[in-house]
Amino acid sequence: MSSELMFFAGLFAMYFTLRSTTGGMWAEETAKLNFPFALVNTLILVSSSFSCQMGVFTAENLRPRRTGRLFQFSKWGMTEWFLLTFVLGAVFVAGQTTEYAMLTSEYVTLNSNPYGSAFYITTGFHGLHVIGGLIAFLLIIGRAYAAKKFGHFEATSAIVTSYYWHFVDVVWIGLFLVIYVLK
């Protein structure tokens, strides 16, 4: 986690350095951002942290799968909560992809100018980390189904995966505030 923290600190430093040296370009380029779209996408990602934590609570109670009906959320197990987290994370990635397409149509690209480089590098690396988290969720869900008995080893794996996911969410909140709110 500490190496990931340092990696993203470097990305933030790059963003602020480019921002401080390019003057008026930043205001012109950030005007092309779709704040409401990004806000909804951010809320989707943040909500995935809540479903992830619900999965952790059920994993700690050694309940890998639901014990009630599908829409009895209080009876869900870790796999249902982690599947919901996976879907929310995948929707976030799809939203980022859509935003990239919208910005490309506005001629904001990776190599268009320093702003485009900073935007795509910071959000792109974050997106890759989200995809890594999605893969981890699939592995944890698969392990829960493959285990003959769901025990503390499987629960610990779920908890560790949640640490990573929460970290990725917090990093996005920072990126959102810097890129979309501060502009």
C-alpha cells in the first residue's frame, strides 16, 4: 500500500507541477469536463466502498453466500456483496471510458497538451488500479466458491482486498476534487 501511495503522490505532484507552469490552458481545458457526469460516476465508485465493506462484515462472520432470498439484503453473504461491488466498479470504468470518448471528441487527448497528458495519466492509472481491484474481487469470489469450508483464511483475503479497494476509492476522491472541483 505504501508503494501505491507514493506512486499516486508522484502523479499528484506531476499534475500540480504541470498546472502551475501552463497558466491559462488549465481553465480552457477544464471547461470541457462534464462535472455532473463525473460526479455521478464518483458516487457510483464511492457507493462500491459501502458494498465492499458489507462484504467484509459478512466474511468476518464466515458467511460466504446468502442465507435468504435474493432481495433480502440483510441475508446476503460476501459473494453477493462483492459481486455488487464488482458491478459498481465495472460501471465506474465504463463511465471513465465514456468520458474519455467525450473528451477525445473535444480534442483533449493524451498528447494534445500538458493538461491532456496530466488528465489521462492520472485518471488512466487510477482506472488500471480499479481494474486490478475488479480482478481481485473475482479471485476472492472464486476462492469462496472453491473452498470446501469458508474459514478465516478466505475471510482474511477478502479483508485485504477491501483495503486495496478502499485505498483506490480514496485516491479517486482526491483526484475528483483536484481535477473536477478545483479545476
